[in-house]
Amino acid sequence: MFTYQTTDHKEARRLRIAQFNGRSATVHSGGETITGRVRSIVEGKPGVSAMWVITIIPEERPPAASKTRLTPRMHIAAEDYL
């Protein structure tokens, strides 16, 4: 689980909408990028500026496998002309 704090109203709203719609959200924090499902958004204690504490569950994505073709696409079409 990843906990993130922000004072940006637009970002908090974007993450709240992602949570409501069940979509994944991406957060950039300290040179780190986290993508996952928003579990909770809690508004901080009342004070001078608004603050939100966001909890994100990171998505586990398997590494992308390289797609290699065994034969060219036009091989089948070339046989029709012979």
C-alpha cells in the first residue's frame, strides 16, 4: 500500500473520481511513479490549507513480453499469385 499526501485540490478531485469509477490512477511523488487503485481519500485536519491523505494499492503488472512474428504477413498472400 502506498500513502500519499497532497494539498492540490485538482489532484484530490481527480483521484476521488478515479476511486468512485473504479479506475486506476497514477501518482508522481518524489521521482517515483505509482499506478494503482485508490483505496481511500481522507481530508486532513482543518487548518490553514486543505490537505488530503490518499491510499493507493499498486497494480502488479507482469513484464511485457516482446511480440515476435514467426512468418511475415504477406507469405500467405504471395502463394495465391503463384
